[in-house]
Amino acid sequence: MSKRAVLEVIALGVEDAVAAQAGGADRLELVTDMAADGLTPPVETFAGIRAAVGIDLRVMLRLADGFGAGDVDRLVRTVREMRGAGADEFVLGFLDADGGLDLAAVERVVGALDGCRWTFHRAIDRSADRDALRKQLDGMPGLDTYLTAGSAAGVDDGLPTLLAEAARGGEPGYEQRILVGGGLRLDHVPGLLAAGIDAFHIGGAARPGGWDGPVSVEAVAEWRAVLDGVA
């Protein structure tokens, strides 16, 4: 019996969340300000979405454009505020000026998560050494997923890296689930599934009208059907 592939959809608000759930999404990534590639949403947005849908929610922890941590004290306060509102899954990832993992910032924020599950996001695609980053994060509490296109340029360029990392599953630093996103198209899906990758992340692909328009139930349902049919 095949296992259902995970479909994660970016949601900016309640309308997006309801549509994504109706289309068959398994999980939402909650962000605001896509002009900055997705920042932490207001806690009120999280609370409204949590009340509106029953699927898993991962809240972005990112205060400004770029991959520096910025004000870590503020990030920790944000975690506590979101946790107080009921958030229990998160998305984060911080690099230093040289493209290395900002381990001190990650450790502080993860400490505030208090065991919550979290995704290291596409900062890995901008890192100077993704293998070293994975090994530095090995054993980090709660880390269960890497959101990655395999390349900063997107899935087309990153496919060889994604397939190579999937083949290393179970090695130190490679136990986490690969969640593919960033220029992901439906035609990428069969090869990725065949390689054992079972989680997919869409943003613009769920919005035929672009980022100024809402998530489309029909667009999400198409992805759901393809994932279920190929699987």
C-alpha cells in the first residue's frame, strides 16, 4: 500500500488556508510579505487560520528579507507569542555573512521552540556548504524537514542535488524529510517520487492569478490528484 505524499501550501491568510485545505493540502506554511520571500505573520493571522482549518500549520520565523537572523531576542519573543497562541510547528533557517550556518542563532531559537517540530527552509540552498550545514544540524531537537530546491536557482537546476541527497537518506545529517519547493512543477513530480521524495511545497503554483490573488482550490486539487495518482 502506497503512502500518501505530503502537499504543503503557502498561506497568507484565512481565505488561502480554507482553499488549500479544500483542495487537499496536508499542511500550510504561514507567512506574510512575499515581496520579501515570506516573513513571520502576525499572531492574529495564525490564530484566525488555526480557528478556520484543521490541518497542520508551520509558522515562518523570519523578521526581514535575507537569511541573517537579525534580532534574535525578538525572534525568541515571537516564538513565545506564537506558542502562547497555540502554534506547535515552525519554519526557520539562519546563515552568517559567509554563507555558513549561524548555529548560535538557530540554537537559541530552537531552544525556545521547546521540542516543537520545525523545517529548515531554503537558506540551505544559499549556504556555502550544504553538506556541512546538514551535519552541523544533525541531532538538533525538533528538526524533521529540509525545504529545498537543491539550488538557489530552483528545482530545474537543483534536481541532481535533490536526487543525490535523497539517496543518502538515513546517513547522519540526512535523516530528515526532503520537502521540495522553489520552482517546482508538476512534471518534476514523477522523478522525485521515484527517488523516494514524498513531500512537496507550492506557493505560486497554487495561485493562477499570481501573488495578488488567492489560493485556488482547483490548482491545489490538481497537485493533490497528481501526487496521489503517481504515488
